[in-house]
Amino acid sequence: MKVLLASDQFLRDDILKETLLRELPDAEVSSIASTWPVPPFHDVGEVREALGDEDELIEALQGVDVAFSHTFPFTEKVISSCPDLKMITICRGGPVNVNIDAATKHGVLVSYAPGRNAVATAEHTVALILAAARQIAQRHMEVVGGQWRSDYYIFDNVGPEIGSSTVGVIGYGNVGRRVANIIAAFGGRVLVYDPWTKDRSGADNIEFVDDLEDLLKAANIVTLHVRESKENTRMMNAEKFALMPESSIFINAARGTLVDYDDLADALDSGHLFAAALDCLPEEPLPADHRLLKTPGITFTPHLAGASKNASILAAKIGAADIAAFARGETPAHVANPDVLRK
């Protein structure tokens, strides 16, 4: 089986190759690479969050059975130009850089790596909660800048403890489940809203609610962990922020489309919310004059919640196992377009 390793600076060629050959020692491999994450990914053709040249990818895919990649753009143009291609394996939680309809039309199986960065994202989320509650980044910059402000000990200026808080977790998938259990270990009360899952297992002090409004009214820390969809666009807006108790904290390490950021800025500017921490933004990077950069109480990270060495290695393992299963004539574990199998 001929496999193209389409790597980048996170999912490196050596990681993909070593992992694949452990699962499939007889694979014949070739390689191309992009410089991602520098520059950041963007839309390429009709696919999202991609980086790489379509023509270079088409040339590299001639005579290749399987593409093993992370961020290269598998557009209609690419897929239709590669008649030998049978499978695309994307080392991501969702294959957003693959035109799934085009792949299905051309009989190309698509697999992906759900959960590959769940631990990294959950740990980063908890770090964001702590950073927002205690305003760690802001206080650090003040101390480095020569300020030592004792007024932060005034009651109205201090943040909450996680162990004494009610934390609302919206979404109980691979990431949300881990966040909920970590918060429960702190001793906090955890409320979970997820109408899409039937699995309600977890720590003893995790409670499930059937109404999002009930969660928002009760939780003084709210964190988002749902997949983006048309139904979820700007699900957190002025109406939802108004339901949260005074001096609450809001966290988003999921997707930028889930939040109305003007409404979030209004809630922070008015003092209704105490703080926010954001790994996902309405534009990435934010323009220098963007309102959010001037809004008090926000801790930012540049969309890297899922970035860890372990996440890269795990993604390669999940992908390589799916490729090996396909080579043996078995059904891969993580298929995005099962219609191809039925055909």
C-alpha cells in the first residue's frame, strides 16, 4: 500500500512515519510537508482550517492509495484529480479540511482522530478557568510593569474558588467530560447540559440538567464544549449572558462561532461578568483595534488548547490504526463517510 505522509510542524513527518510503520511495516511511504502552524491555517477552496498548495498535493498523490495528513486541503479539485486515492486519514478531531461530499462521490473513505487532543484541551480549559478567576495574566503584566496593587484584596475585586463554585459545563463529549471530572475533583459542584449524549456517567458531584437556562442561572463559571453547527451559532449571546449570576466567569476553548463576542464584551464592560478566558476568537488573529482587546477581564490564548506533544503522538496512533485496519480489509474505527463502505 502506498501512503503519502502530508505532514506539518505539529504532526511531523517522523512522527507519522514511525507510527504508521509500526502498524503497517510493509507500507510504501512518500512525503510532503507544510509549514503550519506558521502561517496559521485558513480556508482553501471550499474546505476550512487548511494549509498547503492544492497543486503540490495533487502531484504528490498520483499513484497513492492513502493520504495520511493533518491540515492539507482535500478539496473537490484535489480529490477529483487523484483517481488512485482510496482513503484520506486526517489526524484531527473533525476532518474540516476535507470535502466529505466530494470524497464520498469519488468513493474515497475518510477517517479522522476524535479525542486526540481531549486531555490537552481539558487541561488547558481548567488552566483558563484558574487564570480568569484569579486574573493571573493581568496581575503578572502589572508586576512586570512595576505595579504592586494591594487593592486587589478588596472583596469586590477578588475572584471565586473553583472548589466553592458551581461550574456549568455545556457539552459532555471527550473534552467536556474530562473538564467536569477535573472540576469535581477540586470539590466544585458541576452542572452539565448536553441533550446530545446518553452517557451520563461521571463523578458523584456531577449533575445533569435538561434546560440550558437552568444551568446558566445557577453556575458562576460556565465553560463551552460543544461542536459548532448552524444550530449552535452564537448560542452564547446577550440573553444567555444576562441569565448568568452577577460576577460570573465565562470560558470558551471550543469554537469561535459559538459566541456573540460583542454581547460578551458588553457583559464584561457593564460589570455583569467578572471575567472571561478565550482560546477561540471571532477572527484569528484579532485585528489590533478589535474591541475584545480593550475589554477588561479577558485572558487570551491563541487557539492552542489542543496543542501538546502527547496530542500529536496520539493523533498519529489513531490515524495509523485506521489505515492498518483498512489495509487488512477491516472497517476503520473512525469513519466520517460510512456510505463509501456500503457502496
